[in-house]
Amino acid sequence: MKRKVNRKIGSAIATILICLAWLACAIPLAAQDVLPAASSVASPKAYVSMAPVPRGSTFEIGVVVGIMPGFHMNAHKVTDAYLIPTNLTARPPAGIKELQTLYPEGMNLKLSFSDKPLSVYTRQFTVRAKFAVAANAALGKKNLPFTLQYQACNDSACLPPVKIPVIAKIDVAPAGTKTRGMSPGIFSGKQK
């Protein structure tokens, strides 16, 4: 009778050890399949083309967006109507007017879930927006807020669409103030 009890206890312990060993292997594998938060896939940073920005002048903001490796987002001009385009929306303060927003072309990428290549952004891209400063704009340091809207995907899944804030900092100066160019690598040459 004691042997039967010992066998049952031994069998139960062996079953528990097998289950623990399986969990120890399964948890790291499951963790690899966990997708990041949609808002963490893009890391945008805003750059101003000159400092300060005098009243009566025009200037640009370049928003450089880094994309997490293994992910892409649809370009601004999508290849199909059902796709969610990437958009950058400015909310300029009083005295600052948005004139134009320029998006780079996407690259065509063939993905497993699509019959045709999609126009997407990968790794990094820059959106440039041009602004005018009114002759009577308030002087001083200001935030120029943007909202970046995108849907990030990898080759097998898409995350929910998100909107994340991006802030550019400008300094409005009197008309005729001498300025200096900033971040020439972003504001010269072709959009990328």
C-alpha cells in the first residue's frame, strides 16, 4: 500500500516537473510573439529650419520619424482605399500659418497578406511642413504642436491606428532679425 502511495506521489511530482519544464520553454516563445504598443513603433522628432524665426518670414519644420525594426507604416498616398495613410497635422499658434506639407514617396513592398505591393515607409522618413510668420505675430518662444497619425504593421499583423503628439519649438523674433540655418541635412535636397 505504501508503494502505491509513493508511486502516486512520484507520478504527481513527475507531472508537475514536466509542466514546469514546458512552461519554462513556452513563456519565452510566447513573449517573442507579443506585439509592442502601437504608439511605441514610431519615434518622431521635430526640427526647425532656422532660429529665430522673424516676423514676416517663412520657415520649415521637419519631422523625422524613426520606425521600429520589423515594422512599416502606410505611406501618405496609399495604394488601396481601405489602408490608413500616415498623416501629420499641425495646430499652429496664432500668427503662424501653415502653407504646405510635403510627404516623401513610399517604397513599394510586397507583403504576405497582399496580392500587390503596398506603398509604405520603413526605418525612417521625414515630413516637411512650411509655415509663414505674420507681421504681427506675438514675439517669443512658442510650441508648434503636431499630431502624427499612422497604423504600424509587420508582415503578419497590424496594430491599431494611433495618433501621437509631436512638438516643435520656435522662437519668433522682430522682422529683420538675423537668423541661422538649422539642421541643413533635413532641409536641403530631396525629401526622404
